[in-house]
Amino acid sequence: MPFLWPLELHAFLPKPAQDLLKKQDEKFQRDWAMVSKEFSHMRRTQYLHSWMLVNTRSFYYTSPRMEKRPHADRLAILPVADLFNHADVGCDSAFSSDSYQFLADRAYCAGEEVPICYGTHSNDFLLAEYGFVLAENRWDVVCLDEAILPRLSEDQKNALKDRGFLGKYSLDRETGGCFRTQVAVRMLCCTREQWEAFVDFEAGEEFAHRARRLLVEILETFVETIRRTLKDIGDLDVGQVCQRDLLVKRWSQIEITVVQTIQHLNSRGGSE
């Protein structure tokens, strides 16, 4: 898990993974401060091992008694069930106050692994929370904040913030950027009046071509950044090889998604 990696490698995580890692660290520091105060004999490494087991192997669970607890603390340890690995599609799970039930989603052959789905998580989330990424993940998205936010002026950022559209820009293999991304791109290439009309769903497609060209330009610049990052990771000599390989794998996935999106957007532009 990146939580246990050398600090030098943290800077090479994609932004969503970095953000999750920061929250993990803050939570662990709070928990350890409370525990170490009451149990002075406990070693930090001993507690960290147990803390990670609970955080990575527990299931969400709530009951009338547990409803009084914060949402994040409604956890249960389920022996045997914690052997399930994650897949983007897997067995259905459901719980009541009495039990947890797992129902196969299809027929499985003898010797075949039976997975569950931990949730509709991107590979950045899986990387930060569990220390792996999936080769095929229908829920994967690429965060474009690092590619878009530096292009915005403070006034533009304030306008986006006022309307609830600052940050969390993403794209997947199926679309040319989420609606939030489209809103930010139009902020960069339209007048304020035209942008307001788009946000309020009052504009047509008259500026779609202009926005598409700009998004392609942004993504092409992002590809250059990704390739520099991959080169920098290749030049590193810190941490374990498997840790650096995991970073390369994730950034390579991001590169593929961005390049495919560029090709898709360019083909749409050529057909008009």
C-alpha cells in the first residue's frame, strides 16, 4: 500500500490517490494519538499493522446500536468473507442485523476464483486503499484536475466554485469528459454569458466544436506530462521495484485512456 511506501514515491501518485493518502495519514495519526495515550506499552508498528487489517479487510455494517456511531466507524470483521478479492463485477452481498449473505452472480467452475465488488471504485482509489490496480475496470476514471486547474484564472475558479463546478474533472473510456469537465472547458473558450447558458442547460451545440478542440489540446499537453512522469519514475532508485512498477502500470493506464479519448474526439470532429 502507498501508505507504507517511501515518501519520495508519494509525489508520483496520481492526484486522487495522493488525496486519499493524505486522508489516511490524518486518520491514522488521530487514531494512534488516542490509542498510544491509553496504551503506552503498544508499539506504533504493532498498531499500524492491526489498523491496516481492519481498514482493508472489514465490511460496512450497521445495526440499531451502531447507528449512533459515525458512518465510517460502522464496520464488521467477517472471517472467511474477508478472503474475497475485488473485481469490478462480482457476487452480490447484502446484510441484515443478523447476518451477511453472498449470492453468486453466475455459475462458477471448480477452481475458479469467486470475487466480490468492493464498490464502483477507480484504479486510483484501489491503489491508495488496497495497493493494487485492475487491468480491466469498468469504473475507472482519469482525473483531469492537474491538466485543467492551472489554466484557470482566479476569477474563473471563483465563478466555477460559486456554481459548484470547481475541480473533480474526470474522463473515462466511454465519454469525452464528464459534464463538470465540459463546464470547465467552456469557461476557457466561451464568453461568460455563453458559459452561464451552458451551465443552465440553455445553450445548444454551437460551441461544442470549439470546446472539443480545446479539450484535445489540454489532453495532448497532459499526455506529455504523463510521459515525463513515466520517465522520472523509471529514473528512480528508491523503494521496491514492485512499488515503482505499480506506479508505471497506473500511469500507463491513464495514458491509454487519455490517448483513446483524444482519438475519439478527433474522429468526432472529422465527421462533422
